[in-house]
Amino acid sequence: MNKSELVEQLATQKDISNKRAEEIVNLVFASMTEALAEGDRIEIRGLGSFVIKDYESYTGRNPKTGEPITVRPKKLPFFKVGKDLKERVLG
């Protein structure tokens, strides 16, 4: 499912316009993005949780030249699937 399909499904199920449904979806995503940017954890019961993981710097290689390069430390969002979702997917 992509974002436009989610908007359409929300509009259909709640009998609202696609424009209003898109505003709601955008608000939810914006709120989640802002929370992660502030370093907060997001937990959605039955689905999973989003956290920011810290990655240390390391020495990598330039794929074209093979020359060693230093990769800076970074923070990336990480999704951990919840138990309920995992059980539903695995059957």
C-alpha cells in the first residue's frame, strides 16, 4: 500500500473527501517525522515502534577506486516490528 492508496481507503471508510483524508495522513506523518527528529520513540501498539539508531563511524571503501574512506557517524530511523504484526505475517 502506498500513501495515495492509504488516503483513498481512509476517505472511503470514514466517508470524507480525499482532500480531507490526505490532510489527516499528512498530519500523522508530519507528527511522526517531527517526533523522530527530536529523538523521541514512536510506538504503535499492534504494529511496531520507530526509534533512532546511532551508528558509529567506520572505514569503508570507495566502490569505484577501492580507496579507503571514513564514513561519518550517523543517526537513522529504525522500525522494529511488533509481536502482533509478526505473528499475523508469519501465520
